[in-house]
Amino acid sequence: MSINRVQFQSGLSMPNFIKQFGTEEQCELELETARWPMGFVCSHCDHPGCSVFKVGSRKTFQCQNCRHQTSITAGTVFQSSKLPLTIWFLAIYLISQAKTGLSALSLKRYLGVSYHAAWLVHHKLMEAMFDRETNYTLTGSVQVDDAYLGGELSGGKAGRGSENKVPFVAALSLDDNNHPLRIKLTPVSGFTSKAIADWAKTNLAPGCSVLSDGLSCFAAVTEANCQHQSIVVAGRKPKEMLEFLWINTILGNLKTSLGGSYHAFDFAKYASRYLAAFSYRFNRRFQLNTLPKRLLVAAIAVGPRPEAWLRSAGASC
């Protein structure tokens, strides 16, 4: 049997991670390099020169032109956090390397912090993942399917009408050899023609060739200048539908990941983040060793995410 090159990646080992980011000074230097790869640039006037001094335990940068001061964490997802950077970097490492995801409860135990702190770290980093995923659209040959998060509530409605089920579109782009490239897992208001047309305009590049099952709403992708082909799959088991092999495999992996990592979460409120975290890791599955640094860059770019914003579900949900 041939070795699966994704599963057998060396990744970034824990000893190597500790060697690179085991001290606050190492993490601070890495954060500074990731934030200003070409050197400091003032966020107010774009001047490149600065003076550096310590305020407490952290560096403060003062622009030599406008005298604006900023700390190493200001304007990033780490802003206002009292946790050491070593804790944040360990969280980034653990979340990026966990193939099936990592719950806030597990993160609490690994980091040695309170559940509340672990929840905030977890959701801030998932928000960074979500922000990155929104920048991409699918191109070329794309498989789509309807899916749901959550199960039926006791005494509630059954099937698609269940109050506890959150509908989302699963879409997968394929290369010329019919191998997976990227996925998009996007909550929608429902499986209506309008909802799918709006989804397609945001998540598909014009000219895509979209393959779906017999659900009629998917024909609305043509409103986004995409081609559409449907195959009726009624009465067939997933393993018999070779046309949708990859999208069914990924949805199976998603179900295993969520079921194995999380006891429960608010599907309606936070679905976008959990789905984006799965997508983020899948779409970068060939670069496991660079994932921590890439997630660090994403955490810098997403900006501050206060607790009140996170709990309101913000723009991501």
C-alpha cells in the first residue's frame, strides 16, 4: 500500500516547537517579524522609523515621525490579552496541528488556563481562520451538496424542519485529475433558490462548472454565471455515488471531527467559525509544518476581537 503523503507529513514536532517558541522573547520576536516582515511601519502615518522601549514586559514602538505609540500586540487578536505569548503560541500550534479539531475544554487542559480563557483563545483563533477563508472563491470544477449541523431536539420537529439543525452548503473544487483542491463550508438561511444564488455570487468564481444532486435550488448557481449539472441520487447510498465520492468523504470526515472533538456548541450562533476551522486546516493540509506561522499571520491580520463581539457572533455568523 502506498503511503498517504498528507497523513505521513512530518509537520512541526513538539520538541521543535518548544525549541523555536519556548520563551516569551522568542515569541515576541516571531510576532514582530510576522507583523512587520520588512521592518516597522507606523499604522497612522506609514513612516518606517521608530524608537523601541519597554513598558512593563512588552516592547513599545514609537513612530519617529508622528510619535504614535503601539505595542507589539496592539491591533491584533492578542490585543488586551493578559496571557503570555508563549500560551498563545502553544494554542496556535495545538489548534493548527489537530487534524480533527480541538475543543475549548481540551485546550484548557493543555494550556493550564481557565475554561473561559481557553474559550476566548479558541474562538479568536477560529475567527482568524474564518477571516482567511472568506478571501477565497472556488474555481473550475465544483461539487456541491446540502448538509446540516445538529440533530433533532426531543419533542421537536423531525428532518430538515428541526429547530436544532443549521443548513450549510458544502462545496469542493477539483483539479484536472479529479482530486480535491479547496472546500467551502458555508451556513445559509435555507436551501432556496435565492439563498443559493447569493451564496454562489460570493463563493464561486464566474465560469465554474457545478455538479449537484437533484435538489432544485442548486440550479440558481447559474445566476452567478456558473454552469450547472445535476445528477439525481434518490435511493442510492453514498458509497454508490461515485460522482460525489470526494464531497461525501469530506462531509463524513467533518461529522467525525465535530463528533469526536466537541460535546456540544451553539450551532446557530457559531457554525461559521467551526466550519471555517475545519476548512482552514483541510485547505492547507499539504503544509502542516508551516501552519502555525500561517495561523499567526492570520491572527495578526484579523485585528482585535473582544469577547462581547465574539459572543454576539459578530460578522462571521
